[in-house]
Amino acid sequence: MTDLNLIAVIPARMASTRFPGKPLAMIHGISMIGHVYHRCKMSAILDEVYVATCDDEIMNYIDSIGGKAIMTKNTHERASDRVAEATLKIEDAIGEKTDIIVLIQGDEPMIVPEMINDAVNPLIEDSTIGVSNLMADIKSIDEFEDPNEVKVVVNENNFALYFSREPIPSRKKYDNQVPMFKQVCVIPFSRDYLLRFTTLEPTSLEIIESVDMNRFLEHGLKIKMVRTKYETYSVDTKKDLEKVKRLMKYDNIYSKYY
């Protein structure tokens, strides 16, 4: 535990271009956003968990399970901007500032509570680190070439060099094993870093790749990457949903939600 005020904010909206309505898609009797919310609540390091949304359907669902939801604008292009707006509203409601805000995407139903601790630790241990991301090994060429998976390359100290939906680094002229990592959207920010994101001009590579973190990189800021041992899959399409349903069939976490 820590004296810092740590919260998780889960951005979720119904208007996904690849899978409309996916936050409320059902996985073994519970909506996807419900799985993410309950798993985040199981993290001992967090003081509270909120869902940030612009949709009444999601707001009503979170209310129905006893959760806390924050209504945000429907004009946000980036999840980080939605989380920043929600954070300021949360602080106004609770009457105090937060220290670390963990952005956890609402399409990560396989998240393990320990992953949150692992992602947050660099910010607790080193005050010069303003944002970190989890990354996981990519296990197949199909996943490596899937444009829905955000790939990341890192330097020798595990700071991000670039995020792309293309397969990076290239395998075309290299005969040995290529390091293949994907971004896992468990992203802790220090409060100042999160609010700073909203003041930075959107950047060309951020827009081309549709990846928030490239905005930081293009403005010369560092992102610490943390390799996770847990195998998780995000849901971007209905095909992904069926895969996650199969993988979660014998999951031993959701029996502990309540």
C-alpha cells in the first residue's frame, strides 16, 4: 500500500468503429465493461475505480452494479483526453487531488489485478517517470500482423521508441528471432503528466497510428514500458470476443467478483 491517492479510470464508449456497442457485449453472463470494472476493483493498490463514458447505457449499467461512472464529452478522439476530463470531475467531487491515475481500457476483460501493481510500480519508485505502459510478448505471426494490435519497440532500458499498428520491428531481412511486443492498455499517469497530455498539440504519428502514446513521444517525452508475464487479449472485433470467451471459459477470477 502507499500514501498516494491512486485511482483507475476506465474509458468506454458505445460508438466503436470496429465493434459498435462492445462495452456491453456479454462474456459468460457479464458485460465486457463489467469484467474490467470488477477486476480493477480487486486491485489492492487502487483507492477507487471509475468508468468514464459519454453514453447513458454504460452509465446506467455501471450504476446497476454499484459502480461509479463519470459522464464525459462525446467529442474526445483519444482515451487519455477522456480520462483527463473525468479525473478533474472526480477531484471536484471528492474534494482532493489524485496522485496517479491508471487508464485501463474497457476492452481488456482478461486483465489480472496484479498487472495494475506492476504497471504502477515504476511511478512509485521513480518520481521522474510520468507515464508507464504494460507490454506483452506477441505469441503468433497472425497477432504480429494484426492492425488491431498496437505494437511497440523499446530501447535497452525499456523506454518506448515507437508504437505502431504495423508489424514492428521488420522481420523481412532478419533471420533470427525478432522481439515482438504489444501494448497492453494499462497505463498509469502521474496527475501532472496526464493533464499535460491534454495541453500538447495532437501529432501526425499519433493520428496516423491512432495511438495516444505517440503524442508523448513526438513531443520528446519518455514512456516506461513494463513487460507483463500475464497473457491477455483485448477485444477489438467480434472475432476477438469469441476468442476471449474461449480463453475465459475456465477463468478463476470472475467467480470472486462478488
